[in-house]
Amino acid sequence: MDVILLQLLNGLDKGGAYALIALGLTLIFGTLGVVNFAHGALFMLGAFCAVSFHEILNIEMVAIDPEKTTAWGTPLEIRTPYVETYLGDFGHWMLNYSVPVSILLAIPVMLLVGFVMERGLIKHFYNRPHADQILVTFGLAIVLQEIIKTVFGANPIPQTAPQTVRGAADIGAALGFDPGVIVYPYWRMVYLGFAAAVIGAVFAFLKFTTFGMVVRAGMADRDTVGLLGINIERRFTIVFAIAAVVAGLAGVMYTPILPPDYHMGMDFLVLSFVVVVVGGMGSLPGAVAAGFLLGILQSFASMNEVKAILPGIDQIIIYLVAVVILLVRPRGLLGRKGVMES
Amino acid sequence: MVLKNSSPTSDLIFFAVFAVAVLTMPVWLEPIGAGYPDLLQKFAIYGLFATGFNLLFGLTGYLSFGHAAFLGVGSYTAVWTFKLLGMNPIPAVIMAIITSGIFALLIGYVSLRRSGIYFSILTLAFAQMSYNLAYSVLTPITNGETGLRVLRSDPRLFDGAGEAQGPLLANLFGFEMTGYAGFYFCAVVLLIGFFIAQRIFRSPFGIMLRAVKTNQNRMTYTGLNPRPYTLAAFVISGMYAGLAGALLCITDPLAGAERMQWTASGEVVLMTILGGAGTLLGPILGAALIKYFENIFSAFNEQTLHEIFGFLPDFLEYPVVSVSSLFVGEGWHLTLGVLFMIIVIFLPGGLMEGVSRITRLFRRKPQKSEPSRATAPAE
């Protein structure tokens, strides 16, 4: 029982990341009808927003203390980040909380990136075949990835979670199991809560605002909404930007869990596509459900007990599930009829 | 587009010209710095891979994102054949074709139940499964991360195992498959593959495959079941990929799992699109271009750039070099991505569309003055 609970928890945070990326992919697909292979790159860009924010904060002032010397006999250098010098405690707090605070940077940046991408490139691909859309966004993903590689280098850049949430919680003890059995890092809990909040916000936005209503109408029947005199294209541009922000935020918050490097986007993209297809193309609840489901399945499959029976199952479980679901339930878990079938 | 201007004679002439062009590649590619055997082998091998991929994607329109799996299976089979039977490339090639064909039959049978993006995801899923398994559980067969290679202690039934001397290279009746001998072997295999592809393009079977791409519903209504045709195309194209994988091991007897990764599948898609899907020559051109960029551009560094742009005045030279250095060396992928986007945006038919646009441009003017000019380009 405790092992199962532990794996459930382990699967949830990864599932959260899958769900967030898949949600954005589905939003874009459902509204614009575009298969966006650059969505993983957006996730990566978000992660690098956190990295650059951290690096900007860490621009240091170097002072040489003439009184003291280091063990090697050179004068001791005292390095203090400028934010700390100018802002004092608040600066220190900012440094500590650089990952969550960088959300404030990531939101405008990702909005801009999404907007430029949609207006500059995707717009011209509405009426082209899906293969062309896949290919051009794939090319874009390579370009974005290589730009990040030139700027930040090829090595992963670890980011730290804020001090207060750096440890791990002994959830097991709180639930009445033996202490030390179910230990779950606080940051993953934060990530899970964050993912749930973002997903909830997106759904609420689509469900309860007039804008969201128009977007949903546009997803159902784009032409009719256009005939009613609504500029659906502009709304869809905003939806694209929102999807970019969702992917970016997923990336920002994921940095303490996985040190970001330039190809992290591609790694997540493949899995997210599988998630989208399993959930059903164009179904938002499907994407979220499938994201968490596959995350949990993956962590269950990596249990030693399971691996002993089916060696290697942890490596292939997601794809295996995808194959089975596509063959048994061709439209995915919650897919609508007639999406992407021609 | 493909069906017009094709007569048996023009096909033969086209094939002959192509054969001469391929076999003389070492000569006419010398001036652009591609006239060395390692790169030429890659041109031939990836050209073959892309030709096979094109038989599926170009004709039927099914976009497989998992073709690298067959390349990997072909490679592993070839190395195992070396290990068990000896270093002669011919059994390796045959075994690789058979194994990858069986593999493609299994995957294709399942994947072809769905179409569109679902098909792409299914093939991708199978390829990723093979890749992950090759890396982890199948290590006894694939030797995991290290890669599978031929060892001196292997049984090698036909050519005397345990011989202490001599390098462990593929050996066709005394010719070691490295350098130009390796290239010519690959080139001959490419020509055979190209000839078969050309026959398929012209055959009733090829027309059926195009019918699948154009309108599957209508095909079903006329009483034809498209599934056997697409499955056959899938298997044939998987065999081409396996053959290419075997050739990779014949020129360099080492098989690694990274050959099956989805980026490798993406690469062959890029090659085919870049050259022009659905044309005979396009995929080979695309493959050669990408491999050329990979080898030549990635070898550039700032020094060579300074030499190239040395004619510019100094105040121009520095910015030009620093900008272009982003696109060469380590950053050649950036060039690839940009080039690729430009092609998809402006020339969706790939390079071959560009070529046919240009020829049309040139042909339109003289047609008014001399209407008798009837030499049609073969493609």
C-alpha cells in the first residue's frame, strides 16, 4: 500500500508536466488546427527564462578584501550580487526565490514569443497539410534549440528550489505509515499544486469568460463564429500565446526537478504528443487526464517488483499504452469523432 | 506530375544518366570538397534510406516517424551476421533485408490500422520502444550503450574465426569494404535500389499507392482494399531502411542504438521533404545535401571563415565572420533548421519543385520560337 502511494505521488509531478504541455498542444490543435512540434521548444524556452533570470540576479560585484587572503595566498575576493547590495534583504529573498519569481519574467516573454510565432509563422500554415505544419514547426524547434545552445551552452544548468521547500516531506508518517517510507520532496508538491492551479485557471478561463466562450465556439465551428462577425483569428492568436505561456510556466517550475538543457524540449515533446493522442486529439480534459495517467503508469512501471516480472517495461510503458489505446479506442480516451482522421 | 513524360526509353536514359552520375561522384564532387569516400558512402547509404522512405511517404502519403527503427534493426542484423557467418557483406545484406522486412510487416500490420497523425504516432511509439529496449533490456543482443561490434572471439563460420591478424572489416571476396571499394559497393546497391524504386513508381502497384494518397475512400468504393497495398509499401520501405542500416555496418562494423532514436527518423523525413517527396531523385538529393552540410559545415571554424571572408574590408569582415560562425561548426544544426523552414515555407515540393520551376521558366520562352523541342526531362 505505501509503495503504491509513493509511486502514485512520484507519477503525479511528471504527469503534471505532461498534462501542462499536452494541454497547450491541445489548445493549439483544437483552435488553430495546427500540429505544433515546436511546443517542446516553448517548454524549454520557459525553463531558460528561469535560468536567465537567475543569471541576471547573480551579476556580482567583486570587492577585494585587502586584510584577508585565501588559502592560496591571493587576496580574498568577496562576491556580492548587485541585487543584494541594492535591495538588501529583499534582494536576498529574490535570489532565494529566483525560480518562482522568474514566472513574472516568463509570462511576458512567453506571451511575446507565442504572439510572434503565431503571427509570423503559424498563420501562414492554417490551410497547409498537417505534414507541412509538423515539418515547419519541427524546423522552428531545431532553430530555437540551437539558439539556446549557442547562448547557454550544451550542458544542463541546475537550478535550486527556494530554501524553505528544498527538503522532503515525510508524508507516510502523517498518514500513519512507518516514518521514512513515503518521502516526497516539497518542490514536487509545489509543482503538483502549481500544475493543478494552471490547469484550473485555463479551464476556468475557457468556461466562465466571454472570451473563453467565443474560443470554445470557435473550436466547435470556426466558420459560423466568423460569420457572426467575430474576429476569431485574433482570439486564436491570443489562445496560442496562452498555450505558449502554459508550456513556458511548466518549464520554469520544472527547472529544480530537471536541470534544463537545450534538448529537454524535444524529450518532452515526443511524450506529450503521445499524451495528446492517448487523451484524444482536441479534447482538453482528455489531455490532462492522459497526462496524469501516463505519468503515474510510468512511475508504477519503474517499480522493481514490476520490472522483475516484465523486464524493460518502464522504458516502453507509455508507448505501449499509446499503441493499445489507439488500436482499441481509436479516438483516444475522450476524443471527438472526426478529428484528424482524413 | 510523375506520370507524364515517362516512357520506358526515357526511364532507361534517366537511369543510365543517374548511374553515371553516381559512379563518377568522386570526380565531380571533388571541387566542392566532398570527394572523399567516407562522405560519398554516406550519400549513397542515406540516399537509399530516403528512397525507401519516399516509397511509403511520397507515394501513399503515410508519414512514418519511426523509420529509424528499421535502420537500426538492419544494422544489428548485419553485425550479427558478421559475428556468426563471417565478414562477407552479401549474407549480411540479405539477412538485414529479411529481418527488417519481417519487423516492418509486424509494425506495419498494426500501425496501418490508423491513418493520419495517428499512424505517425504509432510508428513513433514503436520506434521509441525499440530504441529504449535496445538501450536497456536487450543489451545481451544489442550491447546497449557501447554498441555492437565484431570481436575476434566470434564464431564467424565461413572465414576462419579466431585469426589473430587482419582488421575486422567487411570483406567482399578480398576487397575490404572501406574507402572507395566501400563506396562503390554502396553505390551499386543504391543503383539497384533506385532501379527497383523507379520500376515501382511506374508499375500498376505504384499507381495504386498514389491512389491511396489521393483518395482512399474512392479507392474503397471501387472495390479495392487499400490495406494490402499500403502494407506492401510499408514493408518494402522498411526493407530499404534495413538495407541502408546493413550498409552502414558494412562500411563501419559497429551498430549503436542511437541510430533508432526518433531524431534519426526525423532526419530521413527532412531529407525526403528537402529533396521533394514523391519524386524519384529528390530524396537522394536531399540526403546528399544534408549529409554534405553535416560533414562540411560542421568542420568549419572561425579560422576558415576568416580565410573565406578575407577579401572583405576589416570592419565588415569581423561582423560577417561572427554572424556566420553561428551557422557552422557546432551550430550546423541551426543552418539545417533554417534551411528546412525556408524550404517548407517557400518550396513545399522540395528542391525538385524548385528545379522544375526553373526548367519551366526556361522552357516557356523557347517554346514560342521552336515548338518542336520535345526532349522531356525524365522526372
